[in-house]
Amino acid sequence: MQELLSQARSHTDDWRYAHVGELMFAFLLVACHLDPRQHIRLWHRDDGRLVGYAILGEAPSIDWQVLPEQEWAGIETEVMAWAEARLAELRRRDAARWGGGLVSGARQDNGRRRVFLGQHGFRYSGDGSDIPRRAAAHRAVWQPWTDGDISDDDYVRFMQLPGYPRDLDLVTLAPDGAFAATVIGWVDRVNRVGCFGQVGALPAYRRRGYMRAALLEGLRRMRACGMDRACVSTGVSNIPAIRLYESVGFEIVNQYLDYVKPAVVVD
């Protein structure tokens, strides 16, 4: 199984294939809690070469890997049929342990696998464990302005928008595990310019270095995405934010000025 993954990556340079370390940890969990002979299935060619495998784990979860030359020739369908049959048997034996919904996954750019999962009844679940905390942090930073009127469901919809940068939606955690600062980065791949926004530290954690850490990590990731420059906006009167951005390396080049037009009163 390790050789299958190594070969797949060497032939395609495709990070959609699991790392051998991920495989070993998944196998460890099966070996510790389950029976590998019942929860791992292998597919071989006529000459005995391993071309695919599937692991039915706890949660319950299903994952599989197939050599690129054998992809979408039928093994994936057999994986799902095997997983569903095994899961039905396990649920009959122990409904409490195996009664939850079956979980699987796909990389963002693996469109064919995502479509395949959808055809078999899977639906994208979002990053559910983080969503309430991310939405709550946004509200804490931006309310009472209307920018802060974001529900958990609103954040789910936001994360499903085309172009949502999951790897640039960053959070700095305080020692107690609380969300201390949040920042979302965006990239313009044509002009190679990154942008930060929304940017905010929760009131209890301001001026303690948490936002600086988030911005520096965001800049590092933007550089890895090929960005040559990055920008961030703030009001002219927000001196603490300006000082923070300058300390990270930003220069004031063209500040954004807010304008307001008085309301028209109709008698």
C-alpha cells in the first residue's frame, strides 16, 4: 500500500494522493480498534500488482486510493459497494457504534471524486467544527456594525463561494484555545497581489501579538502562492492598526477614505 502511494505520486506529482505517513496512521487506527482483514480491501491486477485499496474506518469513514492508470475504470464503484455492504452488516451488529452517517473526503481540485461522492449520496459538510467559532469571532470583532451580522449558516454559505481561500482563512489561538485573531487573505493570481480582509482581533486579545502572528503567516502563505505584494486597508484614524501593519512591513501608499452622503428627509 505504501508502494502504491509512492508510485502514484512519483508518476503524477499529484498531492491528491495520500502521504505514506497518513496511510500508516490510518492503518494504526484500524489495527488498534478493528480487524484489518475486515476493514481493508485490496485490488490487484492479474499479475498480482496492487492497484487500489480501501479502508473502512471508525466514525464511520471510507477512503480509497487507486493507481492513476486504473482510476475510474470500476474500482471506485466497487469500493463504495463494499463499504456500504460492510457498514450495513456492522450496523446490524452494533447500531450505536456504526449508526452515524458515512464520511469521506476529496481534495478541492479533485472534481471527479467530488462528483462521484455526490452521485453516491454524499454532501459537502463544510468545516463544521470550526464554523460556529469562526462566525462568533467575526461577530465579536465587527458588531455592532452590520458587517458583524453573520450567522453560522451565513459563514457556511461564504465558505462555499467560488474562490473562497480555505488555506488563507487564518486564526491565531490563545493559550487557552480561544480564537484570538482572525484574518482572511485573498489572491489575485493575474497581478500577483494578495489582499487581507476581514482583519480583526477579539477585544480581549488586542495589542498582544495575535494579529501580527496571523498576518505574518498569511504573508508566508501568499508568497507560497506566488504573490509579489500584499495590501491591507484601514481607516485613517485607526492608528493602532496602522502601527501594527507598519511593524509587519506594510507601507502607507494610498489610504482608503470613507465618504458619507446625508440622508434626504422627505416631509
